[in-house]
Amino acid sequence: MSRTDDFEEFAQARLPQLYRAAWLLCGDTHLAEDLVQEALAKVYARWMRRLAPPIENPAAYAQTTLVRTFISQRRRRSSHELPSGALPELASLEGDADLRMSLSAALAALPPLDRAVLVLRFLDDRSVADTATQLGVSEGAVRNRSMRALSRLRDHFGASLPDLTTL
């Protein structure tokens, strides 16, 4: 099996998890698709380097690449552009659509790094140490950002903050 075939198999297997994390970070289907595509392109470039050692944990590497790409995109000025056309809303087939919309709006109001911490910690069920490693910050910073971001979500939702792991 060639390196390209190995990568295609890996990408197909990880695509649902990467897309879910990207959607939770971006809050938009199209931006999430673009983010996953860009992250996988970066992983592919690293995967195909002949002289570089193989990636030890490709799933973690892809997740880290996705989150770092998201944060880098948010730093750019052009990331604040909004499309001008109005698109029709799609009906949600499962879950509470109002809750998902509220959570999406609340996450969008958070700074990108805080949003990334919440998505990794509570929605992707990562440990503090894994989250710190993926974001390149200390474990204390992850705990601090988690506490502050959850406080902001509680302010937004009041006492009825949903269980983030069920969404």
C-alpha cells in the first residue's frame, strides 16, 4: 500500500470527527468544510515528506492541525468577512435545534482560543493535558480558559447551561 493510499484511508476514517470539531469551532457548515480541507492538506504535505519520520499519532496530529489552522485563520483580517446573500435555514433532523443555535451563537461570541478549549475539552472529551499539548499552552492556561469560557456560557444561558457532551 502506498503512502497516498494510507493517507486516503486515514482521511476517510477521521473525516467525521474532524468535521464535527470544525463545525463546532466555526459554527458554519461551509467554513467547517474549508477548515477540514485546509487541515487535511497540511497533514497530507507532512505525511508525504520522504525524509521526515512518520507521524506517530496521525489522529492527534490532524486534530492539532485543525485547531491551529482555525486559530490562525481568526487572526487574519479577512476572517471577519461575511457573505452578503441570505441562505435558507436547513431543518435539523435530530436534537433540539434551538439549543444548537443558542450554543452556536454563544460559542461564536467567545474568543477563538477559548472556543477551541471548550470544544476540545468538553465536546471532543479531551483531557487538560491533551488540550494543552494540542493548543501549545500550559495546563493551567487550559483550566483558566475553561473556567472563564464556561462562566461566559453560564451568563449567556443562565442556570440552564446544557450538558455540552450530549450535543
